[in-house]
Amino acid sequence: MRSHSSLNDQPLSNSFWFCLETLPGLIALPRVWRARLGEMFERVKALILQDNPNPAQLLPCPRDCGLAHDIVCRPDGSLVATCCGDPNRPQEIPLTPADITPLEVSWSKLGRALCQALGLHSRFRTLQPPNTIQFGAWSAGAVPAVLTIQACPSAFRRVVPELAAGLRGPFMLFAPTSSHLDAPCLEFLSGVRAAFFPLDSTVLLGDDGRLRAAKSPGELFAQFTPQPKAVNGDVASAAMAIVNTLDVGPAPTPVTVFRLYCSQGLSIPQAAKELGVSNATIFCRLQVIRAKTGKDPKDLRRISPDSSGSEGEV
């Protein structure tokens, strides 16, 4: 029997994200995932894991003998592994097909969940560095949101300069934790006006099994939100005076949409999610604002509708 330490199932941390960064290959048997994730296992499984079609042939020993045991299919179809860590007391371990079906991270499911949590436009593609994808884009500037999951610091340090050279512009780099980030990596990112976001402090796993952002997307990604074109002060004042008269009609009213889209800089999908309505509803309210003010709402972004005329927060 061969050693199989790469699938050691000792719990490593209560952090869902830390688990991903410390599991080589992002694939393991269910019992290994369960041991590492504890009470989070079922939520994580439903959220981002999928069955691998190739059944395991070795079982990391549940008796902690330090070995992995051959999985044998008997003539009657039953599955079993035998632990001989104690030669005087060999122990058979009965198994089911589910026990030997590896679970692996689905990059597409993970990307979609992150887009929903962070208010990003979904944009999935596999990038050249290993275990690295673009999963979304932010704002009208379509700033790429990139995720890389590396098990060791040296691999992470190779990925960062490769991304900086390949993307040739600002991007947002996500990783499970900041444990692999160092000064040279930050220098590469700074050189292309990119930024790093550790998921363990940026995205939380809720009790309902969904991911949610620790802060509002507008606050997290403020540096990547395009600044509005300058609007003449008199035009802005007139537009705001008109908008303040639009707090009528069915919810959400145009002035409510104005505050989210123009003052806070949210996109149409983000505003729709915030208000619990469809994108079409937000678009219709923006059309009302355009008709009443004679200005494209994009040109009025970040102009506060209140009487002080101060800028709203992004």
C-alpha cells in the first residue's frame, strides 16, 4: 500500500477559503472535504463542488495509520478497503460509490457565485497561468476580475507577473487568502494599476449557503469605477431640481434609481439587485430621468440629488 499524504484529511482551518488554498489540485474524496470544512461542508458542496467522473482507487486511511489503501470491488459489487496498519488487527472498511467519488471545485460555479456576491458582470474564461480564470468584469470600464488559487507561494509569484504582462492594464486579482502575497507581487500589480483582494476578508459564506461581499461593491472597487464627465454646474443644479420632483409613481421611483445609479455609481444590474427589481425596471426609470432632464443619466453619475449638491459615495 502506498502513502497518500496529499489527501491527508486532518482539519486545517475553519476558513472556507483557506481550505481551497491548501488542498492540492482542488480535488479530494468527500470524507477529506468534510474533515477540512466541518459544518460548512454541505454548503460548500452545493455552492462550488462537483463530482469527478473517475472513482478513486486509493482511500486515505480513516484510522490514521498514515497509508492509503487499495479500494477493491468484490464479486457481489460491494466496495471495501482493508487497513493493515496493525498487522495483528486488519480492519475492513465498507464503502459506497459516493464514498469513492472525488469532489472537485467547479471553476464555473465558483465564478458565478463570486459575480453574484460582488455585483460583477459575468465573464468567464480560462487564463494561461494554471488554476487561474477571469470570472467577471467591473463597471463600464469592464475591468477584469481574475481569480487564482495556488497551493504554494512560488506558484503564486509566477502567476502575478504573467498576469500583469498578459493583461497589460488594470485588473482586480482575487485569491483565497493573502498568505502568498509579497512585496514583489505588489510591485508588479502596482505597475499596471491592478489591485489585490483576499477572498477570506472580502467574501463571506452565509448560513444560507450563499456568498456575500463584506462591503458594498462600490466601496470595494471604487478605484476602478470610471469618473464621470464634468457637468456644468448650472446644468447639474437644474437636473437635480428636476429629479427631486420625480419621487412619485410606483416603486422604485425615478429619484430612488437616480440616487443608486447616478449618486452611488451602481450599474443597472447592481441597482436592480439592491432594489429587488428587474434590469428592465431600472432601465425604464433611467429613461424617465433622461426625458425629464434632457441629459444622459451616464453624464449625471455621482451628482447628489439632495439640496446640498454634495457628491454621493461610490
